[in-house]
Amino acid sequence: MSEKLYPIEVEVNGVQRTAQVPARLTLVDWLREDLRLTGTHVGCEHGICGACSVMLDGEPVRACLMFAFQANGHRVTTVEGLAQPDGSMSVLQDSFCQSHALQCGYCTPGMLIAAQGLLNTNPNPSALQIREAIGGNLCRCTGYQQIVDAVRDAAERLSAQVK
Amino acid sequence: MKSAPFEFVRAASISEACEVLKREGDTVKVVAGGQSLIPMMAMRLVRPALLLDINEIAALKFVAADEDVVRIGACTRQSAVERDEALASRVPLLRQALTWVGHVQTRNRGTIGGSIVHADPCAELPLVAQILGARMVLRGTARARTVAADAFFTGPMMTVTDPNECLEEVHWPVWGERRAGSAFAEISIRHGDFAMVCAAAQLALGDDGRCVRAAFGLGGVGQTPLAFPRLAQRLVGTRIEDEAVKSVAHDAAAESGPGSDLFATAAYRRHLAGVLAARVIRAAHEQARTKA
């Protein structure tokens, strides 16, 4: 018996996408398996690890804790959408490289989304605020300190650009 | 870790949602933020035949301040409440509790009403509702009714909500006293995890520094969040001397009924209950005392 499909229309990284999805397809599975936007990672599939974080209407959410049909009519930004239009890295992404803020890279897309979400609302966060913002994202490589350093570095570089 | 198949309907209004609930009975599950329900579906602990999405009902997303009560629409995001400065001064326990609820990403999606109707006995918002005596407005097809927190929570993940009702609003009492203070504390394995034990208190002082009103409670140590109005009453008229604080905290821990699991024994939870109850009462007092 085939499952009923539901039509959706979602803006993903600035591009309007339409699809027919079964109700139980999670947003992250739709992004990865149907749209082939594999930058967003799947970790625990129950909202603990943060690897699947994406922005929904500009705010970080967990893409494993939403069904794709719930994104109907909304705007989604994945890690692919953080890069510059020419494909080069954003300031935050570059800061992650400079600060050695990743090793295996599994948590990185979720970390970038969480950190970008913070910088969008708080351009000059304290170390404590950065820790709070990435508190829902697990990293088993770095010990987190370089990630905090990278977000601080990005905040300083971005505020220097504004001046 | 994928949900079992189900069908989906998006309600455009609360009355439409109630019609669906009435028609479909208890094969339907309402999803708001889904931050607890969707993991339970992924683990197949919950297998609804139909998921009723209320996220697009704009009328369920609001914060409205009346004189002695703040009304919050059931589908208002936790992060919106957390950021609301006016609300933080009128019902300060909400922001104090919300910093312990999950993480930024889950609070951006999770709702006030969802947390209340989910009624996890160790959850933060149900505890705040219990100690402040919040009132829940339940909408059915025929009528709406209002239920106070002490009658609302009936057991772990259980409330008096009928299968054909949907939570519409939560009314949070505002304390008018000038010298009021509040505090929330929690012990969990990692920040953002489920609370092992959590505690909340709110006190008001008169000009002479004596307590004129007190409320406190504990989460994670009973079938529902627990408030202790009779013990809190013992603080009224005192200057919140440490002996009185220790005594009511001790008695609250003794009255609570924690269970054991992999993470903590009942005895350890009871110990934490006493420590945290005293801690939040002292912190709420300190905050009230420093207000001129």
C-alpha cells in the first residue's frame, strides 16, 4: 500500500522548491535525500545531537523534529545557504577553518547554523552566550573550545567589516 | 527512527481543529512545536493515525497583558516568550524557567501550550503553571472551559483535556506586589536534558521585610509537578529566616514522591528536592529584598 502524498512548496536557500511528500518524511530527510542537500547531517534523529540544525524563517531549528510538510509555505536555510553566492565560504565558515574548529566535521553544519543564528541577533556575543547558543549541538572531536574561539573570531571580523 | 505512516491535516482555525478532533476521536494527535511528540513518534512510542497540525493558526500565537493576568496563546513559541521584555517583568518565572527548557533550536519551535499539555512531570513550564496557579482554556466544539493547574495535571503525561478538546490559551497570574522575587533551579545530567529535579519559588515582601505571599514547588519528584501551598503559607509573616527556609524545604522533600531510575535513586532525588527548594526560596527572597 503506497502512502498518501502531500504537495508542498518551500523556499530552500532562496530557491522555490515544490514536491509531493509522505506525511512522515522529516524535513532533514527531504533536504538530503530528495533535494540532495547533504550538507545538513543526520545524527540521532530525535532532537539531541543538533547535527541536523537548519534555519526556518531565519531561526535555527532541528530538521529531524519537523516533518517536511510542516515547512510548507516557509523559508529554509541550510549550511549550503550560508556560503557566498560564488560558493566561497562565509566569514563564519572561514573562522571555523582558521581556528581549527572541526575535525571529523560531522557536527559542523549544525554548529555553523547555531552560531550564525546567534550572530544574526547578537553581533558581539560573550563566550558564555556562544556556549549557550551551541549548547544543543554535540561535538565529539574538538572539546568545543576552538568552536567558541571561531565564533568570537567571526564576530570580531564581521563587526570590523561593518565599521 | 522513522515514524510509522500517518495522515496529516493542517487546521486553519481552532474551530476547524476541534471539528477534526471530534470527528476522528483519539486516533488523532495534535502537533504544535512537536519537540516532544516527534521524537516519541520516531521511537514509535506514539503512532497516531492522523496528525493535526495547529502551527499555522495565527490566533493561537499571542501574548496579551491584562491587569492581573498575562494570557498566552497555546501555539506561541517558547523563544518568543523568552525574548518578551514586558512579560519578563510581569511573570519573571517564565523566562527563568525557559532558559532550562531544551536548547535554542528546540525553543524556536517548541510552544508554551505544547509543553503544558504534554504534562511531563519533570518539565519546567508545568511546574511554573502549578506554583502560580495558571489557568488553562480548553476549547471543544460546543464550548470552552477553564481549568486551574491543580485540577489540570492528573498524572505523568496526563491532563483533564478531553480527546475532543484543544488547549487554546494559558492564563498566568501576575503578582502586583512591588517587592516580589522569583527563582528557578534545576539539576540535570547535562544542561538542556530532562530535569532530574527542578524547583521554582516566588515570594513577595511587605515594606517591613516580612513575607506577605509565597509559592514554591518541585518537578521530577512526583506524578505531576508539585506545589506546596500549605508549606509556603508557613513562610508568610516571617522574614524568611534560614531556619524557616530549611524547615519548609525539608518538609517539601519529605512530602514528595520521587522514583528511581538509571540516573538517580529516589533517595538522591529527595535529597536534591530539599536542597533545590531551599535554594530557590533563598534566591527569590534575595531578589525581593533588594527591591526598594
